[in-house]
Amino acid sequence: MATLGTGITEVLDRTGLSTSDTDYQDKARRYISNTLLEIAPEVPWWWLRTETTFKTTRTLTVSGVTGTYTVGEEVTDGQSTPYRTTVDHWDATNSLLYVYDDGSNDTETTVTPTGTLTGGSSTATSTYVSREYTRVYTPISGPVTEWFTFSNETDNEPIDIVGSERYDALDWDRDDEGSVRAALVGGMDDDTGYPQIELWRTPGTTNQTIRVTYEADIAEWTSSNDDSTFLALGVPRIIERCIIYGAVSLYLEESGDDTGSEREAGNFVRTLRRCKRQNRRMQGNRAAPPIRDADTLVINFGTSLAVAS
């Protein structure tokens, strides 16, 4: 099973360049990434389909933070009947603590937090300012090329994917709260650049599990990935040859070797055709149904009968 590093070496071997030159290696790696970028939109590849889940949360705005809150730890305040909740994630840049009730207590909804919030395992502290249920989520820590489905796994309910106009029409002032029925892909997070999802309605409870299925995009590889196999980087073996041929073709084209570039481009097209054929078989060996003979078409209009000639 080839690694990215051995793939880079093969690209340089086929172009007749030094396999030990760092600049050549960097360019070969970039051409491999670029070739994969061209392959990804060709068809709905089975190996790019991914799914994940995220929890509905409340967003706590805090101030005077010391330390770092840890995912999964319990946070409490100093009241005699303390507010208790569980950390989903911590946004240190904006001093936002995203939390949910893990079911081990009910004070997350029945007690209003006040004063100092303390992490149970991290001993991080902050001062509570305000809170609201979370409407906007960043469920994927990476690029996405297509969203397939959303569903509320907790309530076993589908969630429609809607466009901007429909989303606005559902709730102009963004104050509807309750069961989630629709989702909008709302742009990119300002800090991470990852896609944001806006929900309608704003979830009225925390710890609801939302499942998403989507087509992942593969980030550009760096030298730190050279020892990883293509499979570990998210690329099945059948695609390995295709991206090698494509990278060599790009390299030779840049070098002015049009004949060599055309030869490798031919290898690329031939291999890509085989990859597409194999991709169609992953969900079963499907075939298109035969075309029906139009001469036998019969159409009924009430009590009248029309037969195709």
C-alpha cells in the first residue's frame, strides 16, 4: 500500500527529476493534491461520503476567563443548589462556552447560572454573563463539497435542507424556538473557515443529537503527510494510480514536455474511466432498465382509449 511519500517518488521518477530534491518533492506533492481536487467533482465518489453527529447546545457568554475548559467536563457555579452542565466545546477566541445537559442532572434547565463557573476537571474559571440556545453550528472541522441529509437522531425526525429565501421566510426575526425542522448552509465560520449550519427552529433543548451526511473535501497535503498511506489520507487504492498519472502530466506540461504530458494524460483518462466504473458498482452491480417499446403505449382518458401508432 503506497504512501504519499512513495507516490511523490514515483511522480519524480516518471518525470526524470531528482527524488531527493525538496523543491521537486514539494511541487510533486502539490500536483498530486491538485489532481485529486480535479477528480473529486467528477462523480459522487463513495469514498467521499461521510457522516457525523453534533449535539444541540446552549451558548454561555463568559468573561474573566482563566485556564481552558475541557470537552466533556462538568461545569458548576457556587450556588447552594448549583447550576450544572457539560462542556461540548470552548471558543476561547470569543469567550463562548457551549454546553449541554448530559442527563446526570436536571439543573442545566431548572437553575440559572450566576457568578463564577468552574470546570470540574480542568479547574478553569470564568464569570457568567448571559446565555441563549444555540442556533448556528459548525459541525464539520474541515471543508465540505456537498450536503446530503440532516436528521434529528434523538426524535427520529428528518430535517429539510433549505435555501436562504425559504429560511428567511420561515422566521424573519430568528426567534422561533422548538423542534428543529429545517437547516440552512449559512456560510463559513469567521475564525476557522469551516461551513456553518443555521437551524430552524432554534433548538429549545440541549443534548439533541443531529446527524449529518455529506461529501468531504480533502485538504491539501503537506510534508507531514508523507509517511501516511493514501488509504489513511482518505483515498482508496484504485485512485492511487489515477492521481499519480495526473500529477506527472501536470509536471511534464509545466516543463514543456508536451508529448510526455499527453502520454500521462492518456493514462490518467484511461484509469479515471475504470475508477468511475468501479465506483458505480459499490452500491451494487446496477444497470439501467431496458427502454420500453413506445408502440405498446396505451393511454386512458376517462372512458376513451388512445393507442400509440
